[in-house]
Amino acid sequence: MTNYKQLCADLVDALELCDWPYKLKEAIRTNIDRARAALAEQETEGPTDEQLDELFVEIDQTGSPKSWRIYARTVLTNWGK
């Protein structure tokens, strides 16, 4: 699996080493700063077992065999993992 955070950090490092034309330097610098700030953000921890249990009971009231998809999408939306 690709480590996207490391890939982004490597790309930002490479961008900083480039000799950008004067007209682009400010825009590139701004985007490099934004990328560095995003990379520095603390990753949120995943849900606890109790949170997952509560969410599953809330979603699985239909007993539908497709409820696992709704459950998975909700977990990814809420915790991004």
C-alpha cells in the first residue's frame, strides 16, 4: 500500500529544490507552505470498539445484507480510515 503522506512529503521536498521562475515563486511557496501544514496535522485516531458497536446497531436496524456497505462508508466518512 502506498504511503501517501510520505509521497507528498517527498514531492514537497523536491518542489523546494526547484529553481522556479520569479513569477511562480510566490504561488509555489504558498502551496508548499500549505502542503507542509497539512502534512504536520495530527492524524485522527480511529474509532473505539464501542463507537463501532453503537454505529453498527444504529445502521443495521433493517437487517439488510447490504447494510455493511452503509456501515463501511459511514466509518470512512467519520474517521477516514
